[in-house]
Amino acid sequence: MNSFIHGITAPDVKGSPTFREILPSLNEFVGNLIVVHHTHFDRCAVGQACEVHGVSAPGWRWLDSVKVTRRAWPQLAKSGYGLANVCEMIGYEFDHHNALEDARACGEVILAAAREHPEIDLLEMSTWSLAWREEGTGKRATKRATLPESSGEGPLVGEMTVFTGQLSMVRKDALAIAASLGSEVADNVTKETTLLVVGDQDVAKLAGHKKSSKHRKAEQLIERGQCIRILAETDFLAFVEAEQLA
């Protein structure tokens, strides 16, 4: 699953230092600098790695370039804020899903936002509320009326979340959690989906057609260029816990 997302395989990292071994060097390098990341899940992943290795989470200053993007460019507030699309808009070419290229691209997004709004502190901008609602009509509105309604604000505003596979919690509770964090929720993967959460038991058996139909459809849409993040349920819950403690 990880290799599908970022293209890094086991042979690529064979013999490399572990996270525990490299963390002191990372802390020294970062110092008081601001760490830019595109979506909150990168920050969550670092926290999980620290937990796995039994080390304290670094006290870095984080800046989510998605939050800045959605506030700096109103046309991207609800959709289109994936890294590839934003870079295309600002005219920056890069090799997507390459770690170094993605990191440089995040920096270019922040620089472009700073040029667009030189009068605003970007760290302050990233904390602004981005609450919005749309009233639906027709069959789609009727269908969504049976699902939890988005709270309209929170770290998942603008996301469309779908759950698949066997979860550790009741499905309606999972949908309610996502909605409470600002996400719209749906039962099926569509062109509107931005986040697919996969039950951990399904993650353990991802070979071939053992993936759920939702999972396979999401991968097909990703291959066609749609920005969908696929997370294991454990990763999603770790993110939720981190937000509750923030």
C-alpha cells in the first residue's frame, strides 16, 4: 500500500538508517525552521513513526501548504488543491510522488502564496477558519440527507471521505467522526471523492481482487489523475486523535 502511494520499494531503502537513527539529525537540521507539508497526514505520519520507535515527537513548527493554498486562492478553496494541480496553476513543473520533488514543490507553493499576499503572515493565514456549506438539490441531496452532515469547519473541510472494508468501529460512527472534522461523507467512491479510509483487516490482504470494489475504483481514478488519498483506518484514527489533542 505504501509503495503504491509513493513508489518507494523495500530494495530502495535496504541498508538505510531507521527513523529512530535519523531523527536526531533531522531535529538538528530543522532547528527553529518551519516544516512545510502538503496535507495534515504527513505530520500525522511523523507522529506515528515516533510512536512506533518509542521516541518523543519533534517539536517542529508545521505549516500545511494545503491550508495556505485554500485561503490564498479562493478558486481552490473547495477543490483543486492537490499538489500537482496547484503547481500547474503557478507554473512549476515537477516529478510528482518523488520525495525530493514533492518537497521542493511544497516550497514553491508557499513562495507563490507569499508573492500573492505579501501583506499576510502565512502562518497566521493557515489558522483562518474556512467554513462553507452548499445546499444540494435533487437525488444527490436526498441521498446525502441520510448521511451525517459536515460540521462546516475543521481540518477536513473540503474533503469527501468514503470508508471501505471491515472497520474497528460501526460504519455510521466512522462517518460521524469524519463529518465532525468538516468532511463531506459518502457511501461510494465517485469523482468527488478525495479520501478513502480502508479497514485495517483489508489492508493486510491487498493483493489482487481481494481489494474492495471501492478501493479498486479509487486506484483507477488516481491513475486517471484524480487526487485521492488512501489511508488505513489506523492512520485515520491517529490523525483524529492528534487533532483532538491539538
